[in-house]
Amino acid sequence: MNEKGKRSIYMTRSDKQKMSKKKKVFIILGVVVVVLAILYFVLFGGSKKPKEVAQEDLGIDYYTVEDVEQVFINGVVTPVKSKEFIKDATLGKLGDLQVKNGDVVDEGTVLYQYVDDQTSTQITELKFQIESTQAEKDKAARQMQLDLNELGNASAPTGDAKAGAEEGEMAVAPQMSRESIELKYDLPSFDAKINQLQSQITELNEKQINQVKAPFKGQVTIPQEQNRDSAILTLKSNDFYVEGEVNEKDLSKIKVKQPADVRTIANDKLYKGEISYVSNSPSSKAQPAEGGGGMMGGGGGTSSLSNYTVKLTLKDADNITDGFHVQASIKLEDKKIELPLAALKKDKEQQYVLVDDFGTVVRKDIQTTDKGAKKDHVVVISGLDALDKVILKSKNELKNGDIIDPNQAEEGTEVKE
């Protein structure tokens, strides 16, 4: 074969190898595209998104709750009573706990107890003395009985003595001898000693077991990890109050016995409360800002305002937990919130309304009364806040969690009262 033929064969094989490599590249690219498509569907195609109510005119009618001047207090739920129990080596050796973590106990319930080892040794010694005294008593009683039996045999009456006894004569000497024998062995003295020892044991038993009892009704919290310095347990009462702070600008606006609406941050539950304490001493003082100048001067100022401690009682605080963060609102004006009946919805026995919360439909449970309300209205006792945008009606049915297209929501109307 000439050189030209060889070159032709070489080029043909090379072309085939190039074509084979191209096919492999296309196949790999195809597989990659398919995998990426599957991943996209799994990650984004199957995820549930909030329903967005859009695509057409919603025609929402709103009723905006009138604004009322309020003071807001951010605080934390705190038990009315709380006691931490720490170890006390002077009471003896710590025994087993009589309660478990999470137990709700009544006042007077035994939580745990101490055992005094030194007292245990003394009790053991006294019990040994009682056993020894009892053995001495039993021995004396047997010996006394032998002496009495011997006395009886020695004083058995003869024929003449029998006749005298039948005529009512008394044998005085034997009676005196019996009394002297009983005095000699003095069995009652053994009983007195035993009783005395038993009384000492009773007193030591009271000292040996030092019981620690619950001073009030509450829930037990036992730390997961315990060391030499940790508390044995903590007891917290099941009634709570809120401790928060108010700044110096709002301090003069509030007073004791003012009612408050207290809403939990975690689960959005509303509770009725009342101010029970307002401090007149700041819990934190304002610090001057850097740069000098007066408090309100142009070159300087304060980094914050002074804060004052405020405490609020809670009414019917069920299903609330120690440490929950809450926001309390105190209305400074006594204005009634009247709501059109058209806004009311009902879930079993619970009344509620739907509110447009910055584009999200939110359900708010409310309490109402028809006393003092005008026609086709109710007075809202609790559950709504100032400036809430209550949804009266809409073309499409709305439910809690729906997302409202802000552009289309604007096409709705505001109901004026």
C-alpha cells in the first residue's frame, strides 16, 4: 500500500474516534440535564407555598379599627413563687428524691430527705441496750418465779394450819416474804429502763430523717446535670405574673390597677391582665452619648431612655409557661371598638375575624358583646388592636395564611363608619 492510502486509512480511524468522543460528551451532558431537572422538581416543584390570592380583582372591603393611644410593655412570664433547694451537709447524707421532674405537688409533699449517719449509730447502740435489758428482765423473772415456788412449798399448811385457815386465819409471814422477793427482783424497773431507751430512739429517729417538704403548691424542675454546686431541684408555683419595663416617657401615663391585654409572642394567645406594681426607681439609667453637650443638646444626647420595672397580674393564665415573652398593651383612652356583624366568623363556639396583616390573611379570635352596640354591630371586648385592617368581605373566599396581592388589594374599598 502506498503512502497516500495509508494516510487515508489513518484519517478514517481518527474521524471515528472523534465521533465516538462527541457522542460520549452529549450523553454525559444529557444525563446532567436530567439530574438537574429532577433536583429542581424535588427542591422547588414539590414545596408548598402559601396560597397567593391574585389574578383577578379581589374586591376586598376593609374596616380599620380606630387608633387609640396605648402604652406597650414587653415582658417575661414569671412564677409568683419560686424556690431553689440546695444541698445542706449539716442535715446529713442526701437520700433519694421522692418526686420526678415535671411533677405538680401540693403544699407539704415530701420532696426529698436527709439521713444522719451519726444518729443511725446511736440508734443501733440504744436498740442493743434494749435487747440486753430485756434479757436481764427475763432472767430476773425466772429467778423470782423459782424463789416464789420455793416459798410456796415451804409454807404449805399442815392439818392444824388448814383448820385455822378454814376458820379465817391469815398466814402473814408468807405474804411478807412474797413481797420481799418481788422487791428484790424489781421487774418494773426493767420496763421503765426499756421505755426510756425507746423514747431516746424515737427522738433520734426524728433527727435521723430530715424531710424537706414543699412550702407551696407548684411544679418541680430537676436539673439534667447535677454537680456539687448545683441545686437539687426548683419548685415554681403555677400562677404567674408578667415583669417588664416601661420607659421614662410613658411612666406617667400608667398606674396600678389599669387593665391590660397581654399577648404571648410564641403562640399569639391573648390574656387579660392588670398592672400590680410600678417602680419609681429606674432599673436602667440613660447613659450620655459621646461627644459632650447636654441631654437634649445638639452636640450630644442619650443613647437610651431610663426604664422602670412594671409588674402585671394575669387572669385565667392557662397553658402559659414560665419564661414566655409577651407584649402588654394598656389603652389610655376608653374607646369602644364597634365592628360590623358582616366581619364576624365562627368556628364552633369561637368568634373570629380575618385581618390583613401587611399582605397576609391572619385569623384573630375575639370576644364581643351586643351591649351598647349600634344596629348591625357588636362591641369587641378583646382580640383586636388599634389600626387592625379587618376584612369584611371579598370576591374570593379567604382563609388564614393566604397571601394578598397588594396591587389588587388596593382595588378594594374602605368601609367608613
